[in-house]
Amino acid sequence: MDYDLKITGGTIIDGTGAPRREGDVGIKNGRVVALGEAPGRASQEIEARDQVVAPGFVDIHTHYDAQILWDRMLSISPWHGVTSVVMGNCGFGVAPTRAAHRELIMQTLEKVEGMSIAALKAGLGEEWPFETFPEYLAAIKNVGSAINVGVLLGHTPLRTYVMGEDAVERPATDAEIDEMREILRQGLRAGAIGFATSKAGTHVGYQGKPVPSRAAEIEEIYRLADVLGEEGRGVVQATAGRQLTFEQFAEINRRTGRTVTWTALLAGLALAGGNHEDQLAETDRLVAEGYDVVPQVTPRPLNFEYQFKEPFVFEPMSTFKGVAAADFEGKKQIYADPEFQQGFAVKMREGVRPSFRDAFSKTVIAEHGRDPALAERLLFEVAAERGLEPAALALQLSLESELETRFRMPVANHDEDLVQGLLENKNTVIGLSDAGAHASQLCDACLPTFMLRRWVREKGVLELEEAVRMLTSRPADVFGIEGRGRLAEGVAADVVVFDPDTVSDGPLRRVHDLPAGADRLVSDATGVEAVVVNGTLIRRGGEDVAAADGALPGTVLKGAA
């Protein structure tokens, strides 16, 4: 046979932004060998008439670090056409980790990434198959994956590995920084796609303490990032916060010559100083001056579904410092205190930034088992009917249900007129799906199909060729992922075939399919006809066709020099 797989009669959009064209794609030995015209026979053929044939989508901001060890299919990303992901973002991850620190790492992931600790313990098991970062990459290769994965080496596990529990308490010594630098160097040489860190105020870890990277002085971050410059490879991913904003991003890029991409530029949310318009203007200024600093944006509204047993959206507030450190019973005692209820109410009414107050005013009671009639009602409306402060009512409903009541709040990015400016700016990159994290609170792994539905087909803001470029070659280029994100002869055959007239993200639904029966939100895809990874068909007609317990085609992506 001339080809292992041939996709015929489709509309080829190659990921570069070039105009679409009709033609065939021939694939042999995992690579594209013919594009446009593919004469000859194939072992397997996909008829793609009236379908778009594009590079597989590249998702640069996920948190599948633990999930990959129990879910080889990395669901749900491939459902939505994603063929390559980057994990280890925000400085979080599971490697390197000493056996003595496993509980600390899992508790950190539970707090900052909304991961079920029961699922983590059941999924990772008693004996993790790695300790060092190179051993972790080897474990991923040994397990196998349906799609390609790139792994950032995270500041939080790195710091914990070297400093233990002191990692959350104090700056590192010169000797400790030197040790971290050497571990990072070895990680890059083993295949880390870069280094990730965070100074975000929302990143509160176990016992209510800031995550380890937040305890680091900026000089430590500079010296760690310098390793990438010395090695001449990798990207720096940073989650913005106090002491880690534009000035520091520019300095890291100046010192290392490596791309700095930061999370996240969101409409209606003030991170890295100023509102989103100020941040966009500062980005444009830095780029004009020659700095390679790239903010990540998302086309989706950031809706957070939360419970007060893990009140992630409120934990950065001083009012919640005691809550973050308390266990389940301790949280209930704090919430039941009338003085706390009143203080929380006053804080939300008078003591938070206007954008956060506005988001809170749009809070919906998503689920309240004691009174199902409250589902999908605005918290403020119910509070007005009962003559209560909205914040106090939220706590009272939670106490009635043993903290099981769920609320949904649009944290940012819900004004599409503002989001449009972020998407149209040439200096941003699509990111922040957070796939694998906050599984019971949100589901943005469907970001690609949402973007194609909402911003291309329904709103007509983006041309299809440009939207595909933003989901493929642009993120691949920012992260230095060579040979991905484009359709061209000789490149790895990562391909998605979709119907532009029907491609869509489905409504969120809650399932209990994580280890230990833990729940998560998922979204089904519509109109994604086929997904190919390294020349192997893994999904067809919305169903997996690669066996989860068989050989899988995904590979570990390495940082480019």
C-alpha cells in the first residue's frame, strides 16, 4: 500500500493561516507524505467530503500530571480534537517527589487544582513509579498515552523535593537554589518542555499556606529560569501575581532569551497589574521593544462551580485564612459563627474589587439537595426574598447540606465584547483550558470546539483559517513544539477532521468516573469526525477506536533548542 491512512476529499486548513484548499492527505509511518494530491491506495481511508481536515489542536495549559497515570486516553481532550497537551502549568506537578512528600504534593493539588485527594490516592497508588523528573517522563512513556504530552518541570514539586516542608515557609539558601538548578538542568536534558512557576494569590496550598513557589524570592526564580538560557532550550510559564508581573517577565526573557508565557489575561480580572486593557497595552509595548512575552487568553467565560468545603474562589481573601487551614468540621464551625457570616457579607459588599463583587452578584445556586427548587436560581434573588445577605445565605445553605450545595460564579471573561479584543490581538495565545484540574468545578477542555462554534460560526468574529491557526501552530510555536500544529509533508501526522457546520461543545454533565468514584464535569463534542495521532486513528464518529488497554500512539514532546 502507498499509505497507511488516506483522508480524501476534505477541505485542508493547514494551521498556518493560509487559505483553505480541497484535497487529500496521505499518511505513512506516522507522517504526512502527501498533501493536496495523494494518488495511490491506502490500508485505511477516511472520506472527508464537506469536512475540514486540520492539524490536531494543541492545548498548552493542562494539569493532567496525575491523571495520565490512570487515564491513558487523557479524556476528555481528544474528544474535542486535541492531539497534544502541555501539563505541569502554574508550577504544579507530581515530579520530582520523594516518597516522604507525596502527601504534601497531593494535598497541594487538592487545594489549588481542585483535585479529589481520594482520586489521587486511588489513581496514583501506594507506590508511585517514579521519584525524579526523568523517572516521571519514563513512567509516562511506559504507561503510554493516546495523545502527545509535553511536561513543564514545576517550581512547587522542585522546591518541595529540595526543601521539604520548609518550601512553604522561607526563601531558599544559595545551596538549595544550586541544587534546584541542577535538578532543573537534568529535567530539561531528559525532555522537560520548560519551567513553570506561580506567584498568584489564588494559589493557597495545604493548611492555608501559600504554595512553595510563592515563598520564593524573585532572585530564585531568575536563577532557575537562567538554566533554560544556559541550556538553550525550553519555555518559561508563569502564573502572574505580586512580584511576578511584566517587569519580571521582561527581565526573565532578557536574561535567558527564552519565551515567557504567562497566565492569564482575562477580561474583567485584574492580574499582573491593571485591568485587561492595561495588560494588553503593556504586552504590546513589550513586544514592540523586542521582548518575547506572551499572555495566555481563553475564548470561554471562566465559570467556577464550587462548594464551601473547598472555597477556592474566596481563599485568597484574608477573611478565609482560617477556613483554608481548617479541616471539614472546622470549616463548618467557622461558617456557623454569626460573626464570620457578617464579616464575609461585609467583605463581599464593600471590601473586594468591583469586578469580583460584580461576578459574585451573578452567582447561581447550581444544586441544593435540601430544596431542588433553588437549582439555577440567582443567589441574590433568593437572598432578597429571605431578607438575608447573599454571602450569609450561601453559608447557611451550605451548612444545611453538609457543605454539599454547589454554586456557580462567572469569575471573569463573561463579557464577549471585551473578550473579542483579547482574541484579536496578535500577541496573545490561546490557553487556560485547565484540563485535568478543577474537575468537579469547571470543564474547559472543550475550549477548541467552543471556539469554533461560538467565535467562528455563531459570531463570525474569526475566520476559520485564523481560528485553526490559533488552536494549532500559534500555541505550538510559543512552546517550541517542533513539527506539531501544521499540516505539511514530512511532519508528524496529528490530524483532526471536523464538520464546520456542526462542530460544537456539548452542555456540561457530571459523571463519577475518576478513581474512588470521584466526580467531574465533562462536555461531549459534536461534529468531530476523526482524530489521528502520529498517523494512528484514535477516534471516529465521536467514539474511541484505539483500545485504552492496547498500544497507543502518543509520545512525550520535548522542549526545542
